[in-house]
Amino acid sequence: MGKEYNKKYYLEHKLKIIERTKNYYLGHKNDPNFRQKRRENGKKFYQRHKQDPTYIEKKREERKRRYLNNKDVVQIKQKQYYLKNREKIINRIREYYRTHPDKNYERHIRHQKYHQKNKEAINERNKLWALNHPEKIHRIKQRYKLNHKDQVKAAGIKYRQRTRKIRNERKKLWRHKNPDKVKNEKLKRNHGITLIDFKKMLLDQNNKCKICDHLFTGKEPYIPCVDHDHNSLKVRGLLCRNCNSGIGGFNDDQEFLTRALNWVE
């Protein structure tokens, strides 16, 4: 009779009871003794009713309904609380799983199952997050490299050994498709000129060697070679392979060249 009367009274005055409870809680929420008593009463009540499956199910449904009705507000509050107490929360979680290794293993299995079930959605979400936060990704990578130098170095060596053939084939294919770029880089590296400068020199020389005046045919030995001073590294012009090799064989020494000329005469 008492329970039925209490239930009936609660249903009739539900809003008033909730408002009164809320006001009472707000008036005492900063009191540590009140919070402690409230926590202890909640534990006692739960211990008294936890064996009843219908009670637990009802509480679960009630929480779920309350969350769905106020989802946006709850998420904002949760985020604010997390940002304010981030370190405490992380330390508490770490401490819990450190002292409960069986729970840690269960969590690991649970995460694995969830990831396998929602793999595509997780990958898409991670890609989208990475695109929207490039600076954070860069900082994470840099921090990881600093903290794991040996591991990163070992992984790099293994990767290069594993992909050497593929990378070499890819380089060959790229060189075959981009001969002008390859030649431009080679001229810059060896002589400090560009492909445009090289072509301009060819036009100025009428596509001929500066010494033997033979036309550059593009076949050995009449291929245009850049001739330069080995001391000053200054580019002097374009010679065919024979002339360039001949001057190189005398080490650009005028005395040797004069002796060779006298010898020929």
C-alpha cells in the first residue's frame, strides 16, 4: 500500500519533486560532506537493487532516454569537462587499467572487434581528420621521430631494402619519361647551367663542334659535350666527344698541346 501511494504521489507531483530536488542539490553541491553523503547513499541504493535485473534495465533505459532527449547539451558539457580535466581523466584511466590487467585485455579485444566491424568508417573519419588538422599531424610525427629515433632509423633501412628494386624501376621509368628534366638537373649539378643555356649555346655554334667544326649528329662520337676550365670551372663551349676527350687527356695544359702539335708537324 505504501509503495503504491508513494508511486501515485510521485506521478502526480513529479515536476515539483524534480524541481525541489534540483534546487536542493544546487544549494549544497559545493559542500564536500553533502557530496560524500550523496555518493554513499547512491552506492547503498545500488547495492540494494543491483540483483534486480528489471531495475538495472529500467535505469539503463532511463539514462538512454535522458541522453537522447538532451544529446547536444550533454555532448557539449562532456567536451567542456574533458578539456578542463583532461590530464586527470587520462591518469585515472591509465591507473585503472594498470591495476586491472584483465580489464585492459578485455578492452583491447573489444576495440579490435569494433575496429574490424567499422574499419571503413574509421579510416574515412581518420582521413578527414588528418586533412582538417595538417599542423597537428606534423607535430605528432615530429614528436614521434624525436622520441623513437632508433626505431624510425631501423624502419627506414628495412623499408629501403625491401623496396629497392621497385624504387629503381620507378626511377628508370621516370628518367625515360622525363629526359629533359634529367638532363637539366645533370647540367646544373656538373656545370651550373640549365638546359635553356645549353640549347642557346647549340644555336650560337650552329649545332657544330667549336674545334673540328663537325655537325652534332646525336650519335657517338659527335654528341655535344660541355667543355669547361678545370681550374675556374668556367664553361667555354660545346665540343664533340673526340675533341673534349683530347683536351681532357692533356689536362688543359698549353705546353703539352704545343708539343703535341709540333710532334704532329
